[in-house]
Amino acid sequence: MSSLSFTQNNPLLGTWKLISAIATLADGTVEPDVYGPNPTGYITYTPEGQMMVILSRSDRLPFSEEIRSPLSEDMYSVPIKERAQAFATFSAYAGTYRLNGNTVTHHLEVASIPNRVGTDLVRTFTLDGNRVTLKTLPTMSNGVLKVFELIWERVEP
């Protein structure tokens, strides 16, 4: 697709900061704070059709050892339990996206969860001023179907 198709009437263009994340179960029960209290994250949509997202719990614990690079051998000196906790409280992916009405499809080219690479994640979106709400399709999580709803606020230049 040409970049023109992504710039004309594309309400998602730009960078958005995560405000909240909840999950709704099939019976209507709402699980607040699915990324913990005050989650942090950003999502960016470019005019060239690229996107990236990064999500993190705000209450993540630091490693017990100083690590300068996740790609160094030093990472293996951190206890496995700490590394698992860090992985479980952080998510990121990037790739391309396409719009169709109020639906955006993210095609993952890189992801913190390797099994997601090459997959599509479909989100519906609604706009309300400088905020956008992205909702997942019903997704199995901990053995229960849930719809995740993330609210993002536009980052002003």
C-alpha cells in the first residue's frame, strides 16, 4: 500500500500513551488493572503503514544484579525467577497494520512472545477526542474468554 492510503483519513496516526487496560469476561465481569495499577506503554502508527506497541506493568521489580544489555551474557547471571517475572510483566511487538472501518489489524513481524511472529492481531477501535480505545476479539486467557480493552491518549508533539 502507498503511504497516501495511510495518511488520508487515518485517525490512528501518531503515538499514543497507555491510560488503562481492563478485561471483560463473557458474563460481563470486569477485571480492572490487567497490567497492574497505572500500566505504562505506547503505541505508534506511522504514515508508512508500520506500527509498534510496548506495554509494561508499572510495578515491575528491578533485577537483583546490574544488567547493561539484555543481549549480554550478564543476563544469565540474573536468577531465572527474576527473568521470568520481567518477561511476564512486559510485552512488545511491531510490524505492519491495515485499517478497515473501525478495525485495525496488526501483522506482527517481531514480538516479545516468539509464537506471535507472523500472526495478525485484530482490534476494533473507537475515538473519543484525544483518546482511542482498542478492543481485542474474545481471547482465551487463563482458561477464560476475555475481551481486553486498552485506552490510549494521543501524545502531543
